Amino acid sequence: MNTDEKQEELTLQLLHSIEGESHISQRSLAARLGVALGVTNAYLKRCIHKGLIKVEQAPANRYLYYLTPQGFSEKSRLTACYLKSSLKFYRHASLACANTLNQCRRDGFQSIVLCGASELAEIFLLWAREIPMAVAGIYDPHFSKPHFMSCDVRKNLELFSTNTAYIITELNQPERLLTTLLKEINSKKIYLPDVLKLSK
């Protein structure tokens, strides 16, 4: 996702949150968006300046935010763009998953570890039933839950079998995870779906 797409996604989340709760605080907005309070304030100001949001002062030094007709229109446009982008990603990722799993099979691997709990990992799990390929689990040192899509999530690479292929499925910082894997795993066992645009 490039910078413009990230900005549009944040704007969409902001407009959606305000539509559902006009009395929401900037601190609550920041928590929902997963960004700093200052970033949330900047996005709010930008939306107000563009005429997407109007603001009214409420008692106790609070503010009420409302979407303008232009704001509703922009939310609809961004929603359509997001769905189109998501479908495009799914199609590209789906092809990449099938190609990667088939390559793992050709290379003699009978099981895989998905490295990164993400939307891409979800697509791999679906394809692993079709190919078929055994999924030994998910490696993600930063994922807080013990399971992802009914798969065990582990934070230690030593828990996996030695005859396993490792597929990068991390979307936020795949380069960092690849660097970690290369320190502990033979590079021939590591697979990079082309949707990530990475190289060893």
C-alpha cells in the first residue's frame, strides 16, 4: 500500500467513525485509527478544511463532529476505491499464493510455515486446502493471540520441523521479518510471494 492509499484508508476510517459517533473524542479516534493523537488532529483539520466535516462546540469543552453532504459523498467514493483495491489485492495475492505453494511442492517440501499473521496468510490458508499443503503453523513474534484462523501462532522458530518451507506473509514490515528469518533459516527454505515485491 503506497502513501496515498494509506492516507485514503485513514480518511475513510475517520469519516466512518464520525458518522457512527458524532461526540467521539480525538483520543478515541486516534485509538480506533491506530495512529498518534497529533496525526488524528491533522487529519481532522484537513477534513474540516476540505468541507467534509463540520464541528460544533459542546458543553464541557467537547466537540461534536458531523459529516457534511460532501463528506458523505467522499466516504462513498473512498469506500468504492477501497473495495476495488481490496479485490485487486486479493486477485494478485491469490495467484501469488498458488504459485508459491506449487513451487514449494516442486522443491520437495510437504509442509509450510506462514511468517506473519495477516490477510495474505488468510489467503494462503485457503489455498493450502486446494493445492494441498500441510500448514505447520504461523510464526509471528509480534502477534498477541495464540491462534490465527485456527492455526497455532508461535514466536519461536525452533518449534518447527526442519523439513519445512517458510513463506513470508507479513504485510506491514516484511523486510524486517525477512532479515530475522535469514539469520536463522537457510535462504533456500524461505519463499517470497511476488505480491510483496521482496528479494533475498
